[in-house]
Amino acid sequence: MKRLLSILLLASAIAWAAPAPAGNADVPEKYISVDEAKAVLDRRQPVTFIDVREPAQFDDLHIRGAINIPLGVLPARLAEISRSEFIVLY
């Protein structure tokens, strides 16, 4: 759990350094804090964590169960992402 919180904290810092994606009414975006992400897990809400770092970084450390889709290829791989779950990019 401590590792998860560390990763989510890092993800939160990275998210604040980058602009939000261009608005798309079909895909609402929202930055969430580590506490909010943990609350999603605590509620056992279906959630998919997507690690947008490069594979070597993902292999070093990632959230258990996360999917690695590097940011550069994310647009081409959107069809792989469930639309029925809460999605957290980090």
C-alpha cells in the first residue's frame, strides 16, 4: 500500500506538470489526488490504472495490475481501454 501511495503521489506531481488533454465531451478529464485515487480503491469501484511511462520505467516499478501504454502511443491504443471503468492515467 505504501508503494501504491508513493506511485500515486509521483503520478499526481507529473499530472500537474502537464496540461490537460484537449476537451472532448465524450471523455471528461479530471485531475485527482492520491487520496481520491485511494478512495476509489477503498470503495472497490472498478478502476483501471494506465501507466503512461516507457516500458523500462514501467518494468522498474508500477502499480500492481496497471496497464502500460506509453503516452506517445496512447491515442492509437484507446480502443484497448474499457469505457465502463474509472480510468486513472499516471
